[in-house]
Amino acid sequence: GNYPGYEDAWDQQRFEEGFRVDVIREEEGMLEFDMVGIDAAIANAFRRILLAEVPTMAVEKVFVYNNTSIVQDEILAHRLGLIPIRADPRLFEYRNQGDEEGTEIDTLQFQLKIKCSRNPQAAKESSDPNELYFNHKVYSKHMTWVPLGNQTDLFPDADFRPVHDDILIALLRPGQEIDVLMHCVKGIGKDHAKFSPVATASYRLLPDITLLQPVEDEAAEMLQKCFSPGVIEIQNIKGKKVARVANARLDTFSREVFRHEGLKNLVRLARVRNHYIFSVESTGILPPDVLVSEAIKILMGKCQRFLNELDSVPME
Amino acid sequence: IQADGTDGNCVTFVLHDEDHTLGNSLRYMVMKNPEVEFCGYCITHPSESKINFRIQTRGALPAVEPFRKGLNDLMGVCQHVLNTFEVRLFLKSSRAFS
């Protein structure tokens, strides 16, 4: 803590003893883990970096050769930019400022070429667009990768495509067509939100619920209803029902307890100061555990940058 | 980086292309140093991406030293967090297989 009057010098040893990480849940695209023993400033730094500074690849420039659909060019380009692209950004470089063409080390090229036509075999009275027309829905699976230069040699097994195949981009009717070429570059969320690799990344502190007095019978039942299910558990001790805090982690802190006069003074609601429950949900470009590792490395990179500057520029 | 100060003890660093992400965590690490009398950062204007980071030391220690130590400590923290996290992931995935 660094509030006035509280002196604690930095001790790497003490920090390492008190620090631990527990991975709670790891699912498809979602990671929930705990960090204990760290401070708010650093936890927030990780969260901010996950949201805004971990780079990804996304469509930046759209060259429109033909667009006769009712979706305007700029709207179409905006939608294409927001589609997450499954391409490991660590394999690519940033594009240099002012470089219009784009080389094979910093650009991925995609093509979307689709034309809607009428189905001659459709029934006479049918009004279902799925029967009447071919290709009337433009999905992200219609985007194809066009290798630039020596990209076929650099990435022989790679399959660059959008993360999800069923993102609806536009709707067409017979005679309309879309023919665009897209350039994907590497960018960070600070520049444009399309480059953010997480659906969201958030943290909360572990709740700390203490019962100041023993709570029994009806009060115990009411107390259990005030909190989220699973937080308070009722035990039968010597025939009487006694409430006990079972799992404070599940609580969502609705503070319903304080609305009831009888229960207000029996409970103390607080948060454990240095126990952070992180929840990272990835858009699918990179798995969430890789994202967290990258975020930590980016923070290290920032420090290193300033250390190098300090050493190189002589301070007066 | 630019530095500006009257004497070596209280210096205001101007860090370009930075915001609360590095500013707050660096301030936290520098405050942990008992030699530092005052440490703070502010963002001059939200449209410009730069921060004023001010360190004032008690005694005769030049202000660059706590700055450098804070950066090194922050690197140490990150390294340890990274190692712990990767070990945990590895243990969890290997336990899932075993």
C-alpha cells in the first residue's frame, strides 16, 4: 500500500512468497484465473494492456473493384474491418508509416468475390430466398486468402481465414455482386477497437463476507435469500439452523442485506484487498492464456524501452 | 523521455506515448522506495499521449536512481508473474492429461 503513513519498502523476496496464480477455469476461448498478492495498479495495467495493446491482424484497407449491393462501400469496409482474422500476429511486422503498398511481411491479402444469381429450378410460387437465389447471403466464409509474394513458402501449413465462418456480411439479390480485395495489417486496440484481441477482459476482487454474530432460524433463512445462491449455507447444529458463509466467491455484491433492518448489522461486506479474479474472453484469434502471457511481455517491453532510453541519453 | 528539474533531487520526466497503464504501475513501484519523498504522475491533456512523471527524493540521491530502480523492480514483478502463470498453466494442462 502506498497511502500516507504506511511504509513498506519493496522486497522482491516477500512479494514472491506472497504471490500466487490459480487457474480456475479454462474453456473454449475463456480463461478465469486468480492472482493473489498483487496490487491494483499492476492488475489494472494488465487489464488495460489486454484490451488495448496486444496486437492482432485485422482488415485495414479495402480495395473495392465492384460493389453493386445495397450495402454502401464504407459500411461494407467497416464491417469487414471488424471481422476477427485467425492469423498469429507474432508472425507479422507492423507496417511502416506512409507505406502504401504493403510487403509480404506485414500484410495479408484476402479476396471476397461473390455474385448473386436466380435459381432456375425454384418452384413457381416459392417466396423463400434460400430457394429462389444462389449466394444471396454473403458470409465470412466466402473470404479467401490470396498469398502475397513468398507467403506460400513462409507459411506452408497456414490457413488464414476469419475465425468464424458464419458472420453475415451483406445480403444480395440477383444481378448484384461484390468484388473487393482486402489488406490486413497488424495493429493495436488503442488505434482502433477492431484490433482488440479480447471480447472482454475484466477483473473483480474476491468478496469477504463475515458474520458478526451467529445468525439462527428465520434470520438465517432470510440471510440465505439475500445473497447469491451458494454463498450462505444453513447447517443444523443441535436442532437449530445456523447460517455459515460457504463460498464468498460466488457473491455478486447486490447488497440486498442492507435493505433489511434486522440483518443490517449482522454482516460485514468487504473485499479482500489483493486477491484479483481475472476473466479473459478471447475473440478466437489467440487462445486466452497466450494473450495474458503476451500482455505481461508487453509491460516488460515498455519498462525495457525506458531503461534503454535512460542509459543511452545522458541526463544532465 | 525528457527530464526537467531544478536540482538533481526533484525531476519531472516527460514520457511520450504512455498513459495510465505504465504511469500508475510505475508510480506504485517508485512509491515503495523509502528514499522517495514524493512521486506522482499526471496526464497533461487527454488528447496528447504523454505523462509528466515527477520524483522527489529526500537527501542527496539523484532522482534518476529511484526511476531506474522502479523500472527494474517492475520488470522483476512482470517476470515473476509470467513465470508463475506459465507454470500454473503447464501444471493444469498436464494434470488434465494425467
